[in-house]
Amino acid sequence: MISPSPHLASAPEERRTVVIVGAGPAGLTVGAILRAASVDCVVLETESRQFIETRPRAGVIEERAVRELDRRGLADRLLRRAEQHGVCEFRFGGERHRFPYAELTGSHHYVYPQPLLVTDLVREYADVRGGDIRFGVRDVMPHDLDTDRPAVSYRCPESGERRLLRCDFVVGSDGARGVTRDALPAERRRIVRRDDGIGWLALLAEVPPSTDCVVFGVHPRGFAGQMPRSPEVTRFYLQCPPGDDPGNWSHDRVWTELRERLAAAGAPPLTEGRLVERRVLDMHHYVVEPLVHGRLYLAGDAGHLVAPIAAKGMNLALHDAFLLGDALSAHVTRGDDSGLAGYSAASLRRVWDYQEFSQWLSDIYHGVASGDPFRAGTTLARLRRLFTSPAAAAAFAEQYLGTAAAY
């Protein structure tokens, strides 16, 4: 537990049922669920509304998650504007291999950039449902989490004074760099981490996608990915050394490598254009066990991080939010504690399944470029199996779509 500030006793105190730290997809969805159930809550966010509604993030949402959003009245604009994808494409050995997972399963993905989803969720929580959200707060600190009167304090951006929110529950949805995960006592938590030793240069380009689907380029020079975000914007990835400097990647070098690694017979040419984002992501993963301490419940990246290898991070955050929002609502409105008691275990079952799939897919993406001929050979064998074995194809589609009946 984080110790109280010496000046906390004099801080103005308010009372709320739930304090949500972090206005990402997880926190905002929990907030919207609680508001729909007339549960008193407040969301604290260190950034501005404009910032969270415009920062580039993921864009692939599973059909299961969209159904849940729609059931709660949170998917109106998404369903009107999102693209549906039912095919992905692997390129290796100079050939294109299309994988029509919607034909195999009847399910598909929605492509809807996270900033648009966050914009929708902020509007629904704050503007439509009248939820209390405070932007630009500073020095957020949780307190007394292992008591029945937990609290969160913060510094008001307008007055500079410290304020205290006393509550029944704290939701930690403030991401990988937030404060709530560190509020779990070290002796009562286990943080399991894996570093892949691989970097991805993440690129956002103002160009239309060259194909109608996500493309995975498995190449001896390194992985390359093409992910449509809108008719005018495309996300690209290039494998690079971990910790590489984005400044090492000039405009010409980026497009040369993308053309080389995504080349395949019959593939349409890439459209070259302005790069509006260049940043290097080191491929790493972690899981916090358990996701609960006292009255604190972690959700999303605060409790687990999956590298963007399998486009699972936002989907896991939403899954947490559905579980936790329903569980908190059931406790407050009906006195039913079963959801809260089972939250950590239920979340982590899906988390570990998605982590395993991410590791499997990482081996596929990066094996050919590993410098190990044996690993390269087994990687290509796995890829060929996807297109020759119905059983292998079905297993891949289930994990790629997140459609397993139970986790």
C-alpha cells in the first residue's frame, strides 16, 4: 500500500462509490457500465481529453468485444463506421497466402482505431450518461487499499491543491506506466515478464492500404506488417533491433525495407507517402498475479501487457472491463460478490491464453529472420501447415478471433 501524504489529513475530501484511475478503453467502459447501473463513480485521467482522443493506438477489435459493447449501448458509431475484416494474408517465400478466417468460422474482426473508440466512450460516459471525469490531474496516489475505506488522492490542475476521494473500490486502469500496479505490495503480487529481444519500428503513414486486409510479411530480413486503419491511413511495422533509434530510419530506408519484406508474386505495389509516426516498440509481455489487492482491481495494461504481435491488448482491456463493470454493479445494486471474487481468475484465464498465442505468432513472424536455419525451417513448416491442414487452420482461426467457448 502506498503511504498517505503527510498533508493528506488537510485535503478536501469527497465520497464516491468507485474511483477509476485511467481513461483508456478499460476505465471508460467500466465507468459507462457503472453509470448505466446508477453506481456513483469518478474517472481520473492525467492527460487532456484531446490527447486521449487523438493518440495513435491499436485498431483491431474482436467480434465478441463488439457484441458486448453493443449490448451495453456503447457501439453505435463503431457499427456505423468500422470496417469488417474476414481475411488476413501471409507473405513468405515470395508468395501470397490468403487466410479466409471468416469463411472458416463465420466470424470477423472490426477495424476501428482506438482513438475513435475512446472518443465514443468519453462521450457516452461524460456527455450522455453524465459521468464525472477529471482530466489533467497530477500526483495520483491510492491509499488504504486493504481497508474498507480506500481512497485516491490527486493534485487539482487548476488550484494545485491536493484532493481526496474516499470510496468503496478503486479500479486501476492507468496502463503500463501508471501508479496503481505499484500499489500492490511486493510480497503479495507476482509480476511475470518476458522480453522477446526483438524491436518493431511502428509507423503510421498517410497512405491508403495497398490490400483489403492485414498483411504479415515473414522475410529473412525481418518481419513486416501492414494493417489498414482507414481509407487514408495505414499502420506498418518493421522488425528492428530492440532499443533502436527511430532516427536511424529515414523515409527512403523505411519504404525500401517495406517493399522488400512485403514483396510477393502478384502483390499490388505499396503506395509511398508521408510518415506521421515513427517509434520503436520493444516486444515484451508481463502479467500481474493476482489482479486484486484489497479494494483495488487492476484492468487492462495495468495488470497485463501483450505486445502488439497478435492485436490482443485492447481486446483484453475490454474483456476486463466487462467482467469488472458487471461485478461492481452486481455488488453495489444486489449485494452479489461472486463476480468480484472470481474476477482475477476469470480475467487471467483469457490473458494467459492470449499470451500463449502471441508467443506462438512471434515465433512465426520472426523465425525466418533468426539466423538459425533449423528454426527457419520449422517456421516455414508451421506456415505451410496453416494452408494445408484444416485442423491447423481451425485452431489458428479460433485463437486469432478469440472465439473459444471458454477460457
